[in-house]
Amino acid sequence: MKELIYEQIKFASTVEDVRQSVVRLLGKLRLKDDVERIGYVSGIITSGGSIEENIQRLIAHTDRLRTIHNFPIFTPPDVFPDDVFERTNAINHPSEKWIEFWRTILESGHVTDIFMTPRWQLSRGATDEHETAQRIGITIHYVEEE
């Protein structure tokens, strides 16, 4: 899944380009490729500790979940690898806009499962993703600390 996403976003120049590309890819997977389920891994990134450590933890959880579940699963670091983050000037994207960005991904109707990683409650973004998932009926999984 990470590779599929990168192929879609590798030339994106804005955060909005990334959002549109990801939604388009998820729709293609669900509608044209007959993928029944798509998972999203949510957790802390900028809250509670080192951003780099939080990203690495999120990636580790995602890698483990991919070995357990037989459907595509993605996480924010898949969507914003370093080169895309830099090129789109994502560092200057306000936190409220990030919340809106991920909410629209979840509201696209293509994500069927969300995996809440440990300490997700410390993150405003992850809390919003959890509330969005509850509101629109996405299956919620709570990931245990590994």
C-alpha cells in the first residue's frame, strides 16, 4: 500500500494535491480493484514525545498490522514521506487544516477500518479521527502496545 500511495503522490506540489491523489487511489482500489476493506492507522505524531519516535512507532504498528490483516493498510507517514512533506511545505500546514485533511480522507467512504494505536487520546488529530470513525460507521480497532 505504501508503494501504491507513493506512486500517486510523488510529484504532488501541495497538500491538497496529496489529498486528492490519496482519495482517488482509495476509490480506485475499492471500486475498480474490488478491494473490500482498507485500513488506516491513527496515532500520535506531534503530541507526547519526539515526533521522529512517534512516527517510527506508527510505522512499526502499521508494519505489524499489515502482517496480520489481509487488506491494504496505510498511515500518515505513508502519505507524507520526507520528500513529499518537504516539497508540499507541509510543515507550515496549520494543525486545524491537518485535522480537516485526515477527516476528509476518512469521510471519502473508502476507509473501512481504523486502528487506534496506544496513547491516541493524547492527540487532537487522532481523537478527531476516532470521533469521525464513530460518526460514519468505520470499524474501530484498538491496538495494544507491542
